[in-house]
Amino acid sequence: MQIPDFIGRKMDYPEMKRFLEHVDACANCREELVIQFLIQEGMARLEDGDAFDLQRELQAHLEEARRRIRIYEGVLQVGTLFEVLTMAGVMGIVIWILR
């Protein structure tokens, strides 16, 4: 299952995007994510003796993942724009040379 990888921040962009899309649409998986997060993070906090708000931490974890996806998608869009501009420039040069 992918939940431990998500909690452990071990997913790359495509995996994380698919995972979040699925968790947003699947109530059963969302519930399983909450349960596993509460168990894993709760046990770690109890061992450390730290105070914690696991619901808030899970929401922060999900928002961080969504922010990373938005940044990655923005970088992809900028890269695509540069590719299009480069190709237009090359085509312009070829046309200019062939005149």
C-alpha cells in the first residue's frame, strides 16, 4: 500500500499526485490514511513525550504535498514554454537561412 510511503515522504511527484487524487476521491483510503497517520505519528510522539495535534499535522502534511505538486507542475509548464519558444526560434532561424 502507498500510505506508508506518503507518510514517510518517499513518493516522487507522479506517485504523490495519483495518491492524493485517489485519497481525495476514496473515503475508505482517506480513512485508512488518517488511521495509519495517527498510529505512526502518535506512537512516535508518545515515545518522545511531545505534545501533538495529529489531525492538524495530517492536514499540514497533505497541504505540503499539494504545494509540492503545484510547484512541480509550474516548473513543468515553464519548461514546456521554453521548449515551445526554442522551437519557434529554431524554426525562425531555419526559415531566415532558407530565404
